[in-house]
Amino acid sequence: MIASERLCLTEDRKTVVKAGDKRARFLLCIKGQEIPDVIARQYGLLDTKKKKKPENKMVGQSENKRGE
């Protein structure tokens, strides 16, 4: 994941806030910096839900694809 803005951690290092927030105490990343997936998941920056596989919209093969 690439950071789209400067992000910081709160005093307890449990919450991510934007730089400039009055609760910001520690710099997590700068704009354009890559955030490892492990860190992004830890702070809820990545969607941890599994994405659904795309639905197969092709119901059956067309006549000319059956090889008959």
C-alpha cells in the first residue's frame, strides 16, 4: 500500500490519524511511502474482508464454442 498522505499514530500507538491532528504524536509514514501490508492491516488501513470472486456470467457455451 502506498500512503496518499502523511499519517501519524496517537500517544498509545493504537490509532492512525492524519498529520496535523492534535492527537498525532508519532510519524507512521509520509506521502508516497510504501506501508507494508502487515502494518496496514494492524492499523486497519487495508480492507481485511475477502473480496468476492467475480461472478461467472457465462451461463453456457455458445454453439460455435462447443467444438461440434
